[in-house]
Amino acid sequence: MGNCNGLPSTLSQLRSDYTAGDSLSAAAKPSPPPSKPPPRAADYRKTPVERPTSGESNIGRVLGRPMEDVRSTYIFGRELGRGQFGVTYLVTHKDTKEPFACKSIAKRKLVNQDDIDDVQREVQIMHHLTGHRNIVELKGAYEDRHSVNLVMEL
């Protein structure tokens, strides 16, 4: 489908109902647009992300949780695919030997706050949709010093 830019058939009828002498009540009249937008701080999407110093806690800057090495729970196998921000690997749970997919997103590619917000939003959406029969299930989200890892069912 394309953009629908045509007027509805009833719009011409509405126009004929309002003649030049009719006026709208003060409450129904649209307010004029503001003369200029309110002042804003620097655009947060273009501001660089603050890097933690070595003395700060072990909380990940993307997920906001303590960092955990995904390799302590899963064995990484072959590469399944590659995207703009990272690589998807076949992983196997060390205890259950069950296979999963792990989307590994390189933190060095998350250059501004907008990129981090996108990853956080992806994790939130996948977590919210867990259990839906048509959506792959998120098994876990891990963050270490170099990457954010999303473990999902195959």
C-alpha cells in the first residue's frame, strides 16, 4: 500500500456545511503553533556516551545490572549470522547441553545514547513478549566489558 493522501468522500460534504459566514466557537478553534521551539540542551542522541572509570562499580552501562560473563554459562559455537552491531552465534548451555542463539552486540559500536536506548528497548520488548508463540523467547541478557549478549531460543 502507498500513502493515502486523498480526501475522504464526506469531507466535501463537511466543507459545504460550513459557509463563509459560519465560525467555530473559541474552544473549537485550533491554537496557533508556537513561534519557536523551547530551548533544549545539546541533542542527547549525538552526545558521546560516558565511559566508566576503572574505580567505578561493576554495573554495566547498557543493561544497568552487574556484569556477568555469558561464557561461564554457555559454550560458544559457530557463527550463525552477522549484523550492523554484532554477530549471532550458536551456543550450548553447559549444564543442560541445550542449543540456543546468542546475539553478541559489540559495545564499541554503541557510540551514543540513542544506540544504547535501542539495545535497552530491544531487551525490554523481547522480555515482554517472552512466551508468545510467534516470537523467539529471550532466555537471558548478559553484559560484560566488551559486549551485550542476548541468549534466545533457536
